[in-house]
Amino acid sequence: MDLERRSLTLAVGGGLVLLLRSSGGVAFVYGGVGKLEIALYVASIIAFGLASLIGALLLAPGLASRLVPERYRERGAQFELGIASFALGVVLTTIQFAEVAIREFGDNSSPFE
């Protein structure tokens, strides 16, 4: 598989995850959400958006050469940054879900006691 196809997959995959991830943001309106959860949510949205942007920039090499710093102009390095950003988004999302699970299900006391 060549770099263009992988970049397209990264851009589309990152965009879809970003869309799905950002559509659940309405739940924050209902309260009961900690500041850590909100910070993790925002950081994961930024990471997925960055991964999608980097994947899209790889498909337009002329635009990428003007916007990207000199040390990251190699297409392989740009792709690695996109993958790293996507992985960071996955890790942040996992930590956020763990935080929610601990908050919601952390109390082990029985209601019958």
C-alpha cells in the first residue's frame, strides 16, 4: 500500500472518528461532569482533528510544503506525526472513558445494606 492511500485512510478515518467523537459533546450540558473529563474530551478532539488534517495535507504536497516546518517536510515524517496524533486521541479517549466508568461505577456499596 502506498503512502497516498494510507494518507487518505488516515484523513478519512480521523475525520469519521472526529465526527463521531464530537457528536457526543452534548452530554456535557447535563452537568455532573468533572473538569478532567472535559479536558480529556477537548484534547482528544484536537488530536483526532490534527490527525485528519495531517492526513489531508499529505494528499496536497504543495500546500504541505508551505505550511509544515522544514524538519517535517519529508512525507514519511508527516505520516508518522499523523499516526502519532491519532494514537494520542485514542489514548485520551480511553482515559476519559475510564474516568467516566470510575465516576459512575466506582461506588461498590450495595443499595440493600
